[in-house]
Amino acid sequence: MTKGKLYVISGPSGAGKGTICKKVLEEDDNIRFSVSMTTREPREGEEDAVDYFFVTKEEFERLLAEGGLLEHNLYVDNYYGTPRKQVVQWLEEGHDVILEIDYHGAFQVRDAYPEAVLVFILPPSVEELRARIMGRGSETEETMNKRLDEAMNDLAQADKYDYRVVNENLEAAVEEVQQIMKIERSKEA
Ligand code: 5GP
């Protein structure tokens, strides 16, 4: 059986990567989404095993020591990582798998799986990104500024990815990601 393809989707907060992933997943039954593990507290409305696997620092470190994580990163005092087992199983079964992770994790995945396809989602402009982050309204000025700084760091990594998709229009961005997946699948044939 042909193994599945591993896709990593990154982009700054506010670029719309989550919405794009959701749409891509809705439209293709063969694709699976890897739920990350984190030590941060759940936010309101977040569900365990859906948004993240919420674990203690001890649990995270144990899995890390056992080699159970495909990649991980420490971000603002909390660990984030991709549980290895499920991803490997899905790939073996022939499913394509999407990881929605930051660039630190993306480059670890590329080291471990050179055949992984890295896609970076860009906002149409820095002004637009600023407006989207500020427009969320749920953040304090301090966290918004911090997210903005992080977003600028993220943007600087875009040219190291295999593909860049500008999310000016959601439908078009989703189609572009689907097109990338089609191209990558055709390389296997
Ligand atoms: P948040 O706390 O806002 O959900 O996520 C914070 C950051 O961690 C975001 O940049 C997000 O992309 C990143 N992130 C989420 N899951 C993972 C993961 O499994 N691995 C890595 N390396 N980063 C992750």
C-alpha cells in the first residue's frame, strides 16, 4: 500500500491557517489532522483530545524521554509537541496527515522526514495581519503586541518552506493548498 504524505502547515497567528486546514480536511476523507499535545491550560471552549491533548509537564517530559514525540517546542513557558505514534500509524495506513505547528517544529519534522511537505500560510500584508490580530478583541494590548512580534518572527521563516500560500481570499487559499497536495500526490505516481 502507498504510504500517506506528511504535510506541515505553519504561519503567523492571524494568517488563517486553522480555518484553511479545517476546510481542506472537510473536503478530503483521506486526510487526517494530528492533535498536538500541550502543557498550557485549556482556553475557554477548548476540548481535550480535540483542540489539544492537555497534559502535565511531567506527562509531557515522560513521553518526550520515551521518544514519543515527532517534534516539540517550548513556547511562552509551555511545551507543545506532536505525538509520534498516531501520525506514523496513519501514514502507514496510507492517509495523508496534516500537522499545524510552528516553524521550530516544522524544521524538526523536515530533519526526521525529509519527504515531508512544508506549507507556509501568509497574510496578504503586514497591515492586514496587524488588523486581524488587533481585531480579535479578546486580547490585552500586551498579548496583542507579543503576538504581533511573534508573527514577524514567523514571517521571516516563510522562504524556507516548500510552498507559500497567501491567504487573501479563503476559498482561493484552500484551493491552492489542495492543488499543492495534488501536485505532491502526482509525484508519487
Ligand atoms: P496556542 O497556545 O496559541 O494554541 O499555540 C501557540 C503556538 O504553538 C502556535 O504558534 C502554534 O502553531 C504552536 N503549536 C501548536 N501545536 C504545536 C505542536 O505540536 N508543535 C509545535 N512545535 N508547535 C505547536
